[in-house]
Amino acid sequence: MTAGRSVTVDGTLRRSARRTPERVAVHYGDRSWTYAELDDAVSRAARVLREAGLARGDRVGALGHNSDAYLIAFLACARAGLVHVPINQNLIGDDLSYIVEQSGCALVLADPSLAGNLSEGVRALALRDADDSLLVRLAGTEPYDGAEPRGDDLVQLLYTSGTTALPKGAMMTHRALVHEYLSAITALDLSAGDRPVHSLPLYHSAQMHVFLLPYLAVGAQNVILEAPDGDRLFDLIEEGRADSLFAPPTVWIGLAGRSDFATRDLSGLRKAYYGASIMPVPVLERLKERLPQLAFYNCFGQSEIGPLSMVLGPYEHKGRMDSCGRPVLFVEAKLVDRAGKDLPDGEQGEIVYRSPQLCEGYWDKPEETTEAFREGWFRSGDLAVRDADGYFTVVDRVKDVINSGGVLVASRQVEDALYTHPQVAEAAVVGLPDERWIEAVTAVVVPRGRVTEQELIAHTREQLAPFKAPKRVLFVDALPRNASGKILKRELRDRFGGTV
């Protein structure tokens, strides 16, 4: 690669800083950074990291809540030729140690409030709120002037959610992520005039790579929040400081369920993005009824592809509310059967991808890498149907399909039926071991009000074939989720596996 022509993650910020240096790039708390200031901070932080003894290719863990420091640290790793390893800030014990050890982190950048969760002997540097924090060290530090990374260098290990097995570190290059940024910008209509608020965890690929980095690439003004606090979000919208919001279905459900949802002035919200897990159609219909002016985008994908692979735009929802859309700019997708044979439109199969956005494989897991990639195509693990117009509708995860009496049942269809009942706040359907049925279709429900198991079973039987209706309904106060909003069905199967 010729010097100065590399396609790099940090290069997207550098170009915006040269184009609009005085424009505000990021608001966080009472701090604001112009594009020129942010780019300068990234260069100084890159030098701090290299002077800490880190060499090109070293892995650097990031264990922190959302902040400007977290963003600067990621971009500094990218600029210094290091490999950033974002870590779920909720992990403790063996789960946390697994990520740090499996990735081989030479250093972990950690919020002081979380550093105590690291195992003894792990080298750590404070991200913020401490005398030795990364931001404090920037003062008096010279900008980094070392060699630029190359487009095919690794820049991040994106660990999968681990909903069905131990997390795997998807190896992402600069080039793959920049391709994904371009796909996001074009498919999601991102522009410099948007005022996005970023409240989902930045360690997760969706908030960081589908929204924050692409928005920095186009030169927008961004607000970073530590968490999706409903009061703060509604205030920002009413004040005209936010008009674009990404959230998983669980957050949209929570916002729609607030007592002030019907009374707050939310007319300034122009773009609503949802993803990370399937949005129940009844919930989406309620949101669209309350906010008819709002443009909804369904964002679909997974960590291994950066993560955006498909989008259903606001003018594509009519008649296909349950679709995840069509492949984005740099993604090619098709459906195959278990043997890997291409399937025609209308038949159910597994989605496979071919794309420059794809990871290089899984860190230090050659067998899993070989299993995931077949003849240049990545096996997604998602079951879907494609229509004649090229729109995909996800039916289920391969591992979540329920084998009930030898007949396969898609959990999503049962969940959508449950969501049409007014007393169902949230629902997840899993297959639990059963001597007669092999797996019994079981609904785990968070009730909104008084409702019985018999009522919900009867309600689903009115809409579905009898073999698809739940054999049992279990009531819980909350469903287990990861920070991106995905329901952890593995935990539900482990928790209730002996109760049916």
C-alpha cells in the first residue's frame, strides 16, 4: 500500500477535522470537542499508548462506560497501529478474565470504578476520572508521528455476544470497518446536518460502528450519553439537540411504555433506528401510530460483518414490517440449505455473506474460523426467507429453532403472536427438553398486567397452528439480555430446562 493512501479508521476523523475543523464533533457531559480538537487529542493519546511500551499489533482492552475518553482511546489505538479489544463493562470474574486472556491484552484501559474487576496482575491504565487518566496525560504530550497503519492491519477484536457459546473475537481490519462505515452512511441516510445521540454501549459494534464513527466521518455533531436514560433523551429531543436515535427493541419498548410518552413533544425526532434483536411487529405498529412523522430504519447484521449487513428503510416498511430489508452497499447475501446449496426465493435457508466488511476470522480459533467460512462465504447462523424483490425476513437463529415432535417451529412467529396480547410487555420463546415432544415450545413472558398461562396459550392458538402454540408459559420480572439488547435465550434454557 502506497504511503498516504491507506484506508484507516482514524483517517475518517482526520479528513473531517481538515474539512470542518471548528465544527463541534462531540458533546459529552459538560465537555465539547471540535473536530480539530478531537483529532489532536487522538494523536496525543496515540503517543501516550506507544510510550507506555506498546508495539504495533499489541491488543489493548477497553473496559469503560460511554465517554469521550472511550472514543478517543479507540481512535488512538487505531492511529497507533494497536488492536482495540472492547469489553462489556458488566463482565466480572471468569467472563471478564476470558476476554482479557484469550485476546492476549498487553494493557487494559479501564474506568477506575471497573478496574477492580480485573484479575490480579493485569496491567491497566485509567481511562478517566483519575490523576493518571488518559485524558489528563494528553496535556503536554506531543502528537503521535509514527508510521500510519495499513488498511489490512487488524484494528479491533469484536467479541461475539456469546448467547449460545463462549464469545469469539472477530478480527476486524481497518479496511473492513471503513467499508462498513460507507455502507451505513448510504443505507441509513446519515448526514452532517443530523444531530444524533449515542446512548447504547460503545463497546458494542452497533453504536460505535454503525452510528458514531460513520457520523464522525460525515461531520455531524454527536451527543454521547452513558446510558439510554429516558428523561435525558426526551429532554435532548425537546431542546432540539437530538433528532436521530438508535436503540434496540427493548429500549424502544421502554420508551413507549413511559407515562409521559404520549405527552412529551417528540416532534423533533426525525430518524429512529432499531436493531440488535428482532423488533416485534405489534410494538413497531404502536410506535408508528404515536409518531407518524418519524422515519424508521431496521438495522440488521452481526459483529463479524462490522456489523451492518441489511437495512429496511422508512419507505420500505409498508407491507413488510417483519423484514430486515436488503443487503447494504458492500454486502452480498444469499440463502443456502444445510448442504450449502443455493435456495430459490420463497424457501427458508441460512443467510450467507460475501463482503469486504467481513472479519478475517476468529482470534486464535482456527477450527471455528474454518467452520464459519465455506468457499468464501460466511455462515451467519440466521434462518430467513427472501422474496422476489430481494427483501429478507429472518425467521430465527439456527440454534433457536425449536424441534417440537419432529416439526420445526420458529420462535419469532410465536413471539409476534404473544405481543399482540395487551398484557404482554416482553416475550421470549424457547424449546425446553421434553420426553414426548423432544422440545416443548415454551414462552417466557414479562406481563404488563394480570394474565394467566391459559389465556396466553389460547390467544396464540387463535393465530397459529396448534403445534406452534406454547405448551407452557412461564412468568418472569425481566428477560436476561446483553448490553446490546439481545435476549440471552441460552440463559433461559439453562434456567428453566428442568421445569417442563
